[in-house]
Amino acid sequence: MPKTSVVPPYRVILHNDDVTPMDFVADTLVRFFISDRHHAIEIMMRAHNDGMAIVAFMPLEYAESKVQGAHAHARANGYPLTFSVERAD
């Protein structure tokens, strides 16, 4: 039987900042990562209270693409909203 390789998951992390408005953060989460606004608000509040929150688990290339899009959207609107990607071992 042939071996299948499993792509290791990566996690996308939202980092809190004191500049980006909460509505913009929630809208960005919905636009790029999460279809459920209520869930997006929960993640945003977790990052607000704890300094960061896990947004999603996904393959590396997909995570990097989503983060790049979210960062471009935030910068185009003048906000320092920051996400990072790290291996989820």
C-alpha cells in the first residue's frame, strides 16, 4: 500500500493592538478567515483579552496567502492589524 504524506497544519494567530478598531478586526476575520461573525467576534475578544488568539488551522501556503491578504487590507485602511503563521505541532 502506498504511503500518503500528510501536510502538517499551521495555525493563524491574531495579535492584539491598541489601534485597529474592533469592528474592523471582526470584519477582516469574516472577510478572510471565518464565515460566522459571532465566532469572529469571540476570536477578536480572545485576542483583545489575552494578547493573541488562534484564528484557524490550515496548510502553510493557504495560511500565508490569507494572512497576506488580511495584512494588505488592513494597511490599505491605515491599520497595523497583525496576524502570524506558525506550525501547529
